[in-house]
Amino acid sequence: MWSACLVLSEHKFNGSAESLFENLPQSLIKNTGDWHKWYNETEPEYCILPEEFENILKEKDYRLSVFLKSLLIRSLRKDRLKIACLKLIKETLNISCFEKESNAMENT
């Protein structure tokens, strides 16, 4: 998990000079309580992130913020990645046909 967070913190999106998640490792250490609360949520893909990262996502287009949040979930909660990806597909493409598959995957 830690190595995935480090990789995400170093990734520069779309040729940007800095990473959107460059402060992730420091935030995980500094705001342990907030991250611990988010991590222990049963459905973190629907929960508000610790303040600094929630603010980063609010600055982005909604569809982009869903994608970026799925990257955080990939790094911190791999067990929820399938659900986060289905949410990403459903919300960015406006496809409702995934509801049956999403419900079935949540039950597995």
C-alpha cells in the first residue's frame, strides 16, 4: 500500500509540472486520524476524503474527480477497486446498465 501511495504521489498527470498527489505521503502521516476514518469506511468511494484532497478534487471537473478518487482507492483500498471502477464508468459515461452488475459485484 505504501509503495502504491509513493508512486501515485510522484505521477504527473497530462505533462503537469507537479503531481496532484505529491503531498499524499506527508498527509497520510500528518493526518493519520482523518485517513484512518476514511480507510475504515465500508464504502470509501462515496465518502469525503481528508480536507486537502477533497479540496483538490473539488477544483476538478466532476468526472475527473471520480477518476482521481478511484486512483486513491487503487492505492489505499484495493478491495474496493471494482466498485470504484463501476462507479467511474457509470458516472462518467452515464450508463445505468451496470446497476445489476454493480449490485452483484458488491455481494461477492
